[in-house]
Amino acid sequence: MQSFRFFLAIIAAIPLCFIPNAYALDLYVDTKTKQIFAEPGPGRVHMGSYVKEEKSSTSSKTAAKPSLSPKGAESSATQSDSPAIEGDKAANDRLARIREKAEKEQLKNNVSVLEERMKEVEKIHGTFDDRGLHWATKDGNFSIALNGRIQPASQYNFINDPDPAFGSNTANELNSGMNIRRARLGVEGTFFKIWDYKFEYDFSRGNGSVGAGITDAFVRLNHTDALSYKVGSFKEPFSLEEAASNRYLTFIERHMSVNSFVDNPNTYKTGIGLNYAVKRWQTGLAFQTEPIGSWSSASTSVNANGNQNRNNGSGDSGWQGIGRISGRPWMIDDTKFMHVGISAGHTDVNTQYRADGTMVGEGQIGGGGGMSFFAFPGTNVDRTNILNTGNLSNGALNDPNRRQVSSYDRYGAEGWFVYGPFSAQGEFLRTNINGVGYDGEHLTGYYGYVSYFLTGESRAYHVRNGAANRIKPHRPFQLNGTGWGAWEIAAGYDYIDMNSGVIKGGRADMLRFGLNWYPHSNVKFQANVVHMLDINTARTPITNTEGYSGGARARTNGWNNADFSAFLTQWTIDF
């Protein structure tokens, strides 16, 4: 029995020999709640192992030692527990470091997520400036801008004494009134950085004799910063004043020769063009044609020139080759320079005939093609033709006295001087008429004017166009009186002569005076006074508003030696 009990004691003591004097515990921290767990789980980071050491049975030996004083006992107890305390402190320090690391990692993750979201937002961003409302991708590959303008205008005729006009439907006087000179809305932008585009529609065309429709509609390849090519409907490269946007003109209307020889024959034609522009020099070349039908202003805006419905019958549309070279040979900076330039172009004209040799549409306004040139006295509210050549094509094919214009050639010379707030500008334009029944006939015109900014601004320069650009007041207008915008005064002379050989279109000259206020770079108010010095319509075609030879709204031959003066106003608001 005793031997059995001894055996059981040995069996019970054997496991005690294998119990270690320490054990380890794995700890995990939750990155969100910062709680500590003894088991792994989602969102938990392993922070290490906690090791607890067991005291040996030597305490009995310690108890056998002589007793110490209370202080000594306390000291002894502290020394005895220090390994455990130091172990706990180290674990706590490690835990604090792990928590700090986890917090930093979480903060870094949050920042990364925020940056990614910001990148998504920044891929397309919008801005608004004096060129309109813009949207663009962050990489600059794509952009689109919405822009437009509205120009309400008024006309009051305070001297209005023409000679009696011919024709029962022809009034003796011009009309005073108001209209919307322009109301345009357009989009433009870029794609893949090197391509840009523009589309613009004028809702106000249709006032007077100008058809409604598209102005610009083109795509352009920017081969380099200086060289570009474009295709579509765009303004022909001819004339300094025509190259400038109507938003930046010194006077409300362009001068008579520019209106007659450039604008009214339809400056927005369809074709291909090339442009090279650097800071001091520009070159523009284009090959353009009239489109078939009337899908845009490129075919309808020529109605008043005797070309209405030119493509509604048989025959080919007209075409032209045209170009302009300009630059600043003398230049100190953008506020002190001398600009010079020349323009030239050849335009083919189509006249349509029936099988029997008579002209298509003969007896109607404009006839069956051909060409006419006209001028009105620096106004637009009433676009009456004070001068008009009549259709330069008339008579049947078998008529020995018929005249048929086949083409016309245009030439221009321009100069522009800017010295701080002072500016002087002038142009000379000539149009040569070619065809059956013509021998060296030509139409000429020129203008010149000076302007001065009372508030110190300077006329701005558009490098690509080689023409005037937007005025930015030094101190925009504010209601509290700290800024009054920019103020400009101007005065000039305007002359046109459309009498040459068998062409009797009349001659006229006038004085212009202008006051311009720019309260903001996108807002301009203009007040003009125009005074006709002479209107000579002797021997011009006798026409009325329904007459064939003078074209639409002609009052020719009722204005010889007329006295006419008008006060004009116009607001320009664009974005």
C-alpha cells in the first residue's frame, strides 16, 4: 500500500517538472477603435507578444532571511517587483508606439483617399474670365468655352434733308429708331491640345438686309505656336479694321470702304486658311468659296449686294484667293508701336443665264447673280443705301451692250500708330472690276482717325489677328466711386468713291466723332456723331426699294447734295 501511494506521488509530480516559469500572450490592436484584443480579427494589427514570468519558490528562502525594517522591506519589495514593472512599462511603450503608428497609417490612408477624390474633381474644372465661361480637363487635352455678345443700338437723325427721291416706295428721309445690332452666342475650345474649334450663331441677322445665320464655324490645327491651319466658315484675311472684332472697334460702325468692299460682300466664307503669327509679324492666307444653298450667313449675307439666290439656279458658286501680311516694324512694347500691312484678293463672280440667254431672275432684286456694291452713312439702324452701283451684270447674252462682271480684285494698305493713350489709324482700299463691258473700272475708299484715352489706357494688340484687342480699364467702374472705368475720345474722316468709267455708284464723305466708356473690360458704351459733308449721287441708277438695279432698300438718286447728321449709341456686353 505504501509503495502504491509513493508511485501516485511520483506520477503527480512529473507534470510539474514541465511547467515553464513563463508564458506568452499575443496581443492585437483595432486600428479604428484602438481597443486591444488577444485574438486576431478584421482591422486588427498584431502588436507583439506579452510575456509574464512566474516567480520561483525561492520565496521560502527569502522568508528565512532576517526581517528588515519597513523601509527596507518596501525597498526589497520594489526591487523584487521591478522586472515585472519594467516589463509592463516596455509593453505599454510598445503599445503606444504601435497605436501611434496605426494612427499615422490611418491618417495617411485618409489623405490618400482625399487626394484621389480631389484628382477626380480636378479632372474637369470651370473658370470665368473676360473671354467667357470655360471648362477644361486638368491635363489640358480638352476644353470648351461658352461666350456671346449683345449690342443694342439707337439712331437719331437731327439733320435729315435729302433731295426728293425717285420712286413711290422710296422715303425722302432716313428713319430714327433702335435695333439689336448683334446678338451672338457661340462655343469654342480645344481637343488634344493642338486642335481648336469655334462655332457662332448671330440671332440678330435679319435686321435690315442681312440674313440670319452662322458666322464662324471652323476647326483649326495649331501646328506650332505660330503656324496654324483651319477649315470651315471664317472671316477672310483682309483689312485692319475688318480683322478686329466688332467688340473692339473705336466707332460703332466700320468705315464706308470697309463695309462696302469687305464686310457686305460677305466676309464669312467657307474654305481653308493658313495663319502665321509671332509677336511682331502676322500672315493670313485663305482659299474660300460660297456654299451651295443658304445653310449659313456665308450665302445669305450677300443678298444686299445683288447676289441673292445666286446658287438657287444653275451655275457654280463664286470663289476667292485672298491674303494679308501685317506687322510691327517699330515696337518698344505693347503700348508703343507702329503697325503696317497690305492685303490683296481675287474673287470670282458667277452670273446665271437661262437657255435663251436671258439672266436668271432679271427684274428681281439682285437678279441672277452678278455683283453690286453699296454704302450707308455710318449707321445700322437704318441701313439705307445712300450709294449703290446697281448690279454690275445686266443684259442678255446676245446684247452687244451688256455688261457682265466676271471677277473683282481687291487691294488694301493699312497703318496704325500707338503711343501710350494716343492712337492713329488709317486704311486705303481699292476694288478693280473685271468682265465684259468693263475696262479698268475701279472703286476706292479710305479713312483715318485719331483717338485718345483720357484715363491713360492704351489700345491693345491682338497678335494672331494683327488688329485691335480688348480694352481693360486701369480702374473698373465701382458704385462707391473708387473707379470710373476707361474713357476714350475719337475723331476721323471717311471717304468713298464708286464712280469710275461706266460705273456710277456715287461718292460720299463724312466726319465721325466718338466718345467711348469702358466701365469694365466686358462692357462698353459708345456715342457717335456722324455728319455727311457731301453725298453725290448724280447719274447713279434710279432705284427704289423694289428696284432691280440698285438692290435691296436702295434710295439712290434721292440723296444728291443731301444734308444728313445723326447721333448714334450702342452698348456692347459680351462674355
